[in-house]
Amino acid sequence: MMPNATSGDHLPCLPSYSLTPLPSIVPGISDQLLALLLPIAAYWIVSTGFHILDVYDIWSQYRLHTPAEVLKRNHVTRGEVVKDVVLQQTIQTVFGLAIGMLDPVEMTGKQFYDIATWARRIRVLQSYIPKVLALFGVDAIELGKNLMSTHPTAAGLFLGGRYPHLVQDVISADGQKVRMPAFGSGEMWAAQLIYWVLIPALQFGVAIFIVDTWQYFLHRAMHMNKWLYTTWHSRHHRLYVPYAYGALYNHPMEGFILDTLGTGIAYLVTGMTTRQGMWFFTCSTIKTVDDHCGYAFPWDPLQHITSNNAAYHDVHHQSWGIKTNFSQPFFTFWDRILGTAWSGGDVSARYERARIAAQKKMYEQSKGKESSIVNSAALDRRRALHQATVSQQQVLEDEAHGGQRVIEEEQLEEQLEEREMRQKLRRSSRRKTGSFDPKSDGLWNLTGRMTNGLHGRSTAILHTDGRH
């Protein structure tokens, strides 16, 4: 394309350009495929890092939960978690490849033309400076003339973007050499800042807003609608104690709608390039893993740039906070705007009660008994017992947060749960001796009985009771 040499007496012409296919970052792997593989690689690399911290008990002082809680409170094996995550990532990759087949081949060679276009827009905006200053009683034209001999660039600014000293020779469409205005270094610097920084930042910001909005309202709906919760979302909440590689442990349909479609729509609406999408998908994945890591690090930037972090989202995974803190994965503005952020005050006593309860279960099975099949995990039971014992001692000594009172509350809560369980057993015995009820014993109640078995008690599925 030839330069535009007919653009007016004070506007610089646009440079010529030619388009060529954009070479892939990694030879032999298309950028479209790399944009799908990098988030998966990031997921398992970051998750493995957190898993190493778990296994070798590194920085345990920053853990939100003890190993005993991981063993005794979760209702799904680690193998099942890995299987479902791999399934979701497979669906995500296949869908991405199918959509990528519809994308045109990305071309390169037009960057300098686009930057020059922004520089011309900046030059056009300067033409309004004399009119704006006139509103404040400033004669910009006269001021510009006075500065022309000593400060030509500043003078051109006051003259509305006219810089007689900035010229260049270009070849017109008929082959003639023509002297035309040129861009100043400040204009080109500002144009490159807009092109390389501000526009991508705006695209990323809008994409984050779209993802946060998409996930907040769908996530909230999956908690407010009983069918959506029991059919899809309850699977994710089998992890009462989240860990890093359980971040994408979902029902396949939920994972597709909530994660794959959400980020895909944000990518398409914002007009990102494939390489921008590569960064966006990868950063979103890392943020999601970090939100489920189970650690509250004081130095982790992802946990402090936004208020949505592992501690914030972990509250949502507890029975008493499950109807709050729906926001994910970036910011929490929808929770704050719509009043769904946790407002129950300090949660340390609640966490300590959960630690004590898990510790007691470990003690009950410590004498010659293995951990349950559901909660079997590659964790050293002696280390888990030791950390649970230390946790109990910390509770007793922590008078600022209740000390002995926390343990007494836990004992009272256990008594209430035992009483509730005995009542359920009596009701169950009465139903067995009664006549057949198709709504309670047949297929009508199949979903309820299945989820009841997974969660221990029916009220815990929807977590309406607010207790562990």
C-alpha cells in the first residue's frame, strides 16, 4: 500500500504497509493451539507447586486448613478431582479448536500504519486547543506566534497542531517526491503508548469485567436454584477444603458454561488477538488456581491486587458462608454492590471449630484404622495428627479469640448434630415400617437420596442450616 500523500496541508501522511501471515511463537505449534495449551500447562504447574507445599508441610503457618481437614472434611477423592479437571480441560480444548477453525489467518505488517493513524488522531485533537483556551480568555494563536522562534514545538501546540519545522519527503501515487508534514517524537510516543499499552489494557479490563459479571450471576443462580445446585454445582462443593488443583473440579456442563463460555465471550467481545487471548486465558487460569490454593500468603501479589483471594473464596466453601462471596475470579464489586459479601465478622472461631472437629475424627481413627475411602489422600497421618494437636493447643491459648469458649461452642454444636442425627434415624425407622410412598421411596426422591449420601445430611446440600 502506498503512503497517503493527499491528506491535507498540515496532517502527516500514513506509511505504506504490506501484510504477511503472522509466524507462530513456537515453530510447529499454531498460536491458536498454544493459546489452549498454555492455560492447561499453567494450571498443573502452579497446582503442583502448591501441592508440594502441602506434601512437605512448607509454610504451614499460612494454611487456611490443616491436613486433617483435607482428609476428613472433603467428600471426594483426589483421583476423582483430577479426572474431572482433565475432562473439563479436554472439552475446553476441543471447543477452542473448533472455534479456532473459523478464525481467519492472523496477519502482520500493519502495526506502524495503525500507530501513525493514532498519531494523526492526536494531531487532529490538537486543532481544538485554540478554541478550548479561548473559553478561558487565552489567545492561543498570538501566544504561539510569540513562541515560534524560541520554542517551535510548544508554539505548534498552541497553533492547533501546526509544526512548520516538522517535514518529510514522501513518494506520491504518481511517483513524485513530495514534501509533507511529519509527526513529532511526542506524538509518536503517545501513539505507541495508546497502541501497545492503553488499548490492550482497556481490552483486558473489559474482559475481566465480562468474566466477573458472567461468573457472578451464573454462580449465584447455581446456589439460589435448587435444581442447578443439586444437578451441577454441588459437585464443586464436595471440596469443603479447597486445594489448588481442585479449582476446576466441576460438573462438565457447569465447567463449560461458567468457565469456557465466559472467557470465550470476553475474548470475542473485546476483539483480542490470539496472543492477547493467550495471556488472558493463562492469567485467568492462574488466578482461579490461586483462589483455591488454601494459603493466605502476605507476599502473593494475586492475593492483594484484588480483594478476591483464597481467604475470600474459602469462606464461600464453608457451610456458614456458602450463600455469600459469589464473586470470582478477579474482583468482588458485584458482591459489594448486591450485598452478598460475607458480613458475619471475624471467622477465626468458625475455622478453629472446623479444625477441632477434623482433629477429633482423626483421633477416632488413629488407633489401627485407616482413613476412609472417600477421603484417602497422599498425606502423612502422623503429620496431620500432629498439626491438628498443635491447632487445638493454639485455640486453648488464644484468649483473644475465645480460647476455651471456642472448644465449648464446638462441643455444643456436636451435641446438636448428634441429636439431629438420632432424630433422623428415628424418622427413618418409622418410614421403613410404614407403607410405600412413591414420592419418598421411589424415583421421585432419587436425587435427594444420592446427594444426601454425598453430603451427610440433606440440609448441608443447600447449607440452609449455617453449621458445619
